[in-house]
Amino acid sequence: MSAVHPGYAPPSGPDRPPPRSRARRWLLAGTLAWAVLLAGLAWWSARTDEPTVQEQRTIGQAVPVVDDAVGRLVAALDGTAWAMTPSRVEQGCRVTPFSAGTELIRGIDVLVAEGGERDLLGKVADSLPERWRAGVRVAADGPLLRADAGEFVLVEGESTSPGRVRFTVLTGCRPTDVEFAGLLPESPPEPALRAALQALGRPVPERSDEVVASCPGGAKAWTQRVAAGAGPASLSALAPLAAGAVVIDTPEAYAYRRGSGLVVADATGDQLHLAFSTGCVD
């Protein structure tokens, strides 16, 4: 047995671990210092760095980018049977787990000869600005076009069914800083649209929905759309109006040029829809 001398603490052996209070104090101090450093870096980054993620861009910043993207798609679709679709605003999406936002979605529907969907997507991809990095790849559901229009605005194109392609421009969920009242304006139907409705024996409404986009050269492209009621429709009644300028002729869809505009009749689904559009190229 070891002797214990007066005035000295007994030696600590393996069964007596050293005190831990000092180590715990150092650990706590280090954790607090690291938290302060991270908070400071976050404060500095928020005030000096450029936004690098989508949720830092507002919906108001995305609106002109979306408008430009739709106009460029319209210009690339010259010569085809197309019509812009009504804009959609999805509110209440989650920007973060703690804040809600808004998503804007715009689109263009195109009719092509069956089997021509992949060629159309490739043609459009080649016509878009190089900075968009547009490309077409083969996905599980068919060919898919994807492009980056800038400001985190996504452009997609895909075949929705044989002979039909839809292009979509999406903002993703963003902080809301603008109101979208009057997003879908109305106007009296153009004469070409009125004539098509009358030829099909459908009533002519006083107002039609209108969608507008800015062309690359500064002009405006627009589409007027009307729902012409349910029930079967013989689209061959439109042939006298086409005057030989037929773009698409199938039992369910008929499209033709009328002056500088384009008339599209779509009898798929439970409603007959007609659209009259003017593009970016006369």
C-alpha cells in the first residue's frame, strides 16, 4: 500500500477519472463561438451576395422573363398550328417551411402530324437562344425539351398525346410581391373567330379570353380563345374559310391561316375549343 503524505492529494488511478467540468466549459464556449460565427456569415451573405437559389427571386422579377420566354417560343413555332393557353397562378405553395408563395405557369399547345412530335421539339430547341442551353432528351414518357430562360425560369416541351405537343414556362414557387388581378383579359372576338363559330353553328359570345406575349422584336403575339360548347362537331365545315391555307386537318382538329392570323379548332375532350392567334412573324 502506498503511503499518503500529509498535504498532498492521493494519486488518481485508473478507477478515478479526472474532473470533466473544465472540458465541458471549453466545449460550450466553442459551440457558442461557432454559432456566433455562422450568424455573422449569414448576415453578411444576405446583404452582399447575389441570389443563388430560386426562393430568393420574387414572382414579380420572374414575370417579364416568363413573358419573354413565351414570345420566343411563339417565334420558334412560326408555321405550325399553335395557340397560347390561359395563364395559371398557383398560390399557397411553400417557398420555405415557414413562408408561402406563388407560382406562375404559362403554356402553348401545338398540333402536329402524328409522328412529328420529336422533330418539332428539336426544331424549337435549335431556335432558342444559346444561353438557354435547350436540349431534347428521351424520357420514359417520350421526348422532353428542357431549357433555362434565366432567373430560374424553366421551359419544358413534351408530347401530351399523338399529334400534340405542349410547351410550358414555369417560375416555380416564389415570394409574392405583385397582384395578378386581370391576368386573363377579355375582348370581343376577332372577325376570323366569329366566322369560324358561325360556320360550325355555334353561338358567338360577346367576349373571348385573350392571352398576350412579347415577341423578340418588340411586337405582341396574342391568342383569343372561346369554349364553343359540348357535343360533336364536323370540322369540315371550316374548309370554305381556309381557302387552301390548311395547316392541320384531322377528325378532331383543324387549323388554317386566315390573313395574318391562325385559326385552330380542337374537338377533343368534352368541349369544342376555338382559338385565333397572331404570331411574331407576319
